[in-house]
Amino acid sequence: MPTPRRTPRHRSAIANTTVVDVFCGVGGVTHGFVREGFRVAAGLDVDTSCRYAYETNNPGSVFVAKSVDELDVADTLRAFYPAGHTKVLVGCAPCQPFSSNNTKGKQNGDWKLLSVFCDLVARVEPDVVSMENVTRLATFHGGEVFEGFLNRLESLGYHVAWRDVNCPDYGIPQNRKRLLLLASRLGPIEFLPPTHTPETYRTVREVLSELPPLKAGQRHEADPLHWAAGLTERNLQRIRASRPDGTWRDWDETLVADCHRKSTGKSFPSVYGRMSWDRPSPTITTQFYGFGNGRFGHPEQDRAISLREGALLQTFPRTYQFVPPNGRWTFENLGRHIGNAVPVDLARVVAKSVAVHLASQASPVAG
């Protein structure tokens, strides 16, 4: 991913900035900022199974096992910011409450975590804030949730910019659309422009073609994460009958699932589909390792993509360690960690935008 030319002012601004990551998970946002030269002092999350991946891949960053609504969490986070440093707070409140897949969103109290995050901003008083979520957040509850969030930030003295981002426009090999927000007390802030066009989008082939082949259920001995889930005999027949960008409608009638024969199932043509080599992948979800969960079939091998392949499409480096050696884990657990993560390269876009903004200021802010 291209990086804007670093001037002495850029380097000075980054060196005098400390980042704290809220809802950090396994460290997608943190790693993006680290790769852009920022010091990320800590990541906060209630899921302690993320600790190993977070701390192992981001040396110097401390995993804090706390919830954002604990009474002392603001004091805990403030302690990670050195005096005289510009303070950056980044966070991705859980997006499931705002997802179009959540038909009970209005009854799900988790959406209030966005308000709790805003309360944390008010108490920590960072100089710059970044937030990432699903695009539907802007229209959830008729837009009142997001509008209230924006109004609150502005009342706290922040200049706010937000936009819906199409990830392939920034070199991320995945059709993933997200809402990104930046807010700064230092002055107006904006996002860097897209770096790619449809003609130059990164593709599944660029990212996955050099990985060793696997069969369904096989695990590569040199990389335990390069492991593909097993398939039943019926699903092996289905994937053999599938073609890239095709649907279950291409199959022989004997292979069509009962659920797809119903009128309610006919609107899900991408289920049991193969990816195309020469396009970005579909959105990587928490169940990307399952052939029947979306268009997650490998373009030519008769299996779903492996856990490592899902992580690569999320732009985690191939060396990213998600579990300790000989550690115990499941497809469900790692699929959740990888699918819920912010793509590392999307976090790098945010980090670059913050760096440009800080460099445009006359001097670092004393805190």
C-alpha cells in the first residue's frame, strides 16, 4: 500500500503520538497503526482469547481485559498516554447490532456501546478519534443513533469527517464496505483519497495463488492455520459442480438443498459458491471457513478457503500468529476472531490519514 512521502514533520508528529485501541480484538487496527510507525500503547477488549494474538504480533502493546463501561476504564486508558504526547483513541464498537443480518437490532442493547464509546471519548479527551463500523450504522433507527453520536462529538469540540469506504478502492482484496469516522480537536481532518480503481483492484489470485494446495479437511504441516474444514460427500459433490462466480442454480437438480427449493431460499444465490480468481473476494465473515456459508469456495480446489487464506484476505501478514504453538482452538473461535477484525490495510488508511493530519498542525499538542 503506497505511503505518503514522510517529511520530518510527519516523523516528528508520529513519534510524539500515542494510540490506544478500544474493542481491539486480535489487533487488526493496532497492527495497521504499528505498520505506519505509530506507538500503540494498549488495546482493550473483554475477550481474553484475543490476548495472545494481540500482544505477540504487536510487541510493546498491552492487552487490557476490561469492558468499556467499567467505572475505572477511562482512568486506566489515560494512564497509557505519556505527558506531552498527542492522544489518539481508535475503536470499532461491535457491528452486529447494526448489521443487516441482525433482524432484532432494535431490541439489541449492544448498539448502546456506541454511546458508551462516546462517553469514553468525553472522559479520556483524546486529540484524535477514529471509529469504524458497518455502513448501516448511518441509517440505523432512522439515523438517530449515528446522528446523536456525531452531535455529541461536535459538542465536545471535535471536527468530524466520515464516509462509506469500499475496501477495494484502497487495495484491500475484499468486497467489504465500511463506515469510517475521523474526529479531531486540532482542526479539520480528512481521509486520504482512494488508491485503486476497478482496473487495479487486488484480486484473490494475487493473495492466495501461491499458497500450497489443500484438500477438504487437510491441514498444512508447515502452517497449522492453513487448514480447510472438512466436507460431507454431498458437499464435495456440490463444490465439484460449482464454478467461480456461479451459484447453486448451476447444479444438477439432485444436489440442490431443500432450503433453496423454498421461495425464501431463492434470494441467496451466493451460498455454496466459489470465489473468482480475478476479482476481490466477497466480504470475509466470521464463518468464512464454511462452504455453505457464502461464496467461500476456493476458486479451483474442492474445498472452502482455509483459516490462513481468510486472514490474508483480511490483509493480516502471512506471519501473523493467532494462537500459541500447540495451543487448542477451533474453526469457530478463529473464524470469529479473523472475520470480526478490521482489515489491517484499512487500519493503515486511517493511520496514514491521521499522520497527514498531525503533520499539518503547527506543533504536537501537549497533553
